[in-house]
Amino acid sequence: MSAIFDFASLITVLLLLICTCTYLRELRPAIFDGGKVLEPGQRILPREGMTGFCWKLSRIGERLSPYIGASCAVMAIHVLFLK
């Protein structure tokens, strides 16, 4: 069964994406910025497309890391023992 149709698999894939993007951003902080720099008068970098999506996932992983870690532990128990 595809991960799209099974809710538990969808949550597992989403958690793995969040953890992976957060880890990659820890290794290289500018990896999702695309080498762009702020222009004079510009407040934020435009984040669009796949790199913008990965940047948002990494921000979720940074800010909610205790909850993401607990969710990963719960999903690991679910996959190992209940499935």
C-alpha cells in the first residue's frame, strides 16, 4: 500500500522529511537558501519551490524538536511492535 493512502505511513514519511531537512540544515545552514543574499531594503529571502518547502520543514524541526523527537519515538514503537 502506498504511503499516501495509509495515515500511519503518511505521518512516518512526514516525520522522516522533517528530521532529514533539519539535519541537513544543521550540517549546512545555507543549503536551502540557494546561495541568495539579501538585497538592500529586502527583509527576507524569497523561499519558493522545493527548497522553500524543505526550509519550512527544517524550521518546524528546529522549533518543535522535543515534540518531533517524541513523535518519532511513538512512531518507532508503533512500526516495530504494533504493525
